Amino acid sequence: MTVTARQSAMIRESFHRLRERLEPASVYFYEALFRRDPSLRAMFRDDLAGQGMKFMTTLGIVIENLESPEALGERFAELGRGHALIGVKAAHFAPMGEALIETLRNELGGEFTPELEEAWRAAYAELSERVIRRGGIE
């Protein structure tokens, strides 16, 4: 599914609101991820706050380029190769996506409408596919 211009705008706006709480949101994301798949914990360093901020910063860059993802082709490849090196598999992207949705729902509360969730799910599906494909993740 391709992300529409309206969905891109909704995602950017919601991420802008999330920026005020990036650190707790980033830690919450990893806690949600490890609840879904505890085996993934071994792939990450102990500093989840730092790792989470790195994730959120990268997510912000990707969100700013939602309507021109080709501009980030090499970035997707680097992300994919880096994740493949630590043992990330394509199947791991599903619990990551669900953890992201849970984090957004937790942080945005009632502002996280079904329409906004649909937009985020579409964007995550599209972006994770690019990282998997360009990074050669199995």
C-alpha cells in the first residue's frame, strides 16, 4: 500500500507531537518490543534510552522523506545491512511494527485515531519493506 499525501501529513503532525516525549516514548517502544519477543533483547545494547533515541531520530528523518523515499535509498540499504549484521530477520519487523503502534497509541492517547493508525501501519509496511529489500535481510 502506498502512503498518500494526506497520510504523510498526518504522520508528520503526529510525530511532531511525539517529539515532546521522545525519550520516554523511545524506551516504551523497546519495552513493548521485548514484551512481544523477549528473544530480541539480546540484539540490543543495555542503553535502551540511547538506542531508542537513535531509533526515533532515524524515524524522524524517514518521516520527513515519506513522499520521496528514493532520496533515502542508501539510508535504507545501510539500515538493512546494519540490522542484518546483528541477526535481524525479516520476521522481526512485524513485532517492531506492533511495538511502534503500541507506543504511538500510548503516547498520543485519543489523538491516535483509527485513521492515523492506518496511516502509520501503511508507512511502516512500506518503509520496513524497503529496509528489508535494500539491506538484503532474509
